Amino acid sequence: MAQLVVTYGKPADPAAFDAHYRDVHIPLAKAIPGLRRYEVSDGPVMTPEGPSDAHMIAILYFDSLANIAAAFASPQGQAAAADVAGFATGGASMQMFETREV
């Protein structure tokens, strides 16, 4: 299994971010080929010390890193990636990795 974790910084307008993410970005992302599961944080993002500087975290699951690369090379993946610049005014960082159970 491989995961793509997207951390979104605090946006200029949280309500506008949330509406766009819900109404536009989620449908775009769910159309990405090879996507197995899609989760987003619910409520505030916290650290052991208190509130995080992150607004939202999304975790997308794929079969492998190669599947993530192929997914984002697809027209659907390119559309979802291009959409981020339009609503993520607080920035977005992505990490991709394969996992194993221990």
C-alpha cells in the first residue's frame, strides 16, 4: 500500500476553502484512477503541544508509489493537482510513501 499525505496550511478564508474542497476538489480527486481510499481530517488538526498550523490533512491510498505517479500523470490527476493552486491559499505540502505493517 502507498499513501499520499497532503497537509494544507491555514487558508486566508477557511469557509471558502472548506466549500471549494468539499464541492469541487473532492469530486476531482475521487476521479483519479487507482485511488483506493480517501480520508480527510475532521475538525482541528492538533499536535501534542496544542493546535497545529495545518488547516486540513488529506490521505489518499494507492497500491504503490508507481500507481501514484501514474494517477497524477492522468488527466484526472492533473486536473486535481491544478485545482490546488486555486483554493489552497495557505499552501499545501505533499509526502508520498509506501507502507508495511509491523
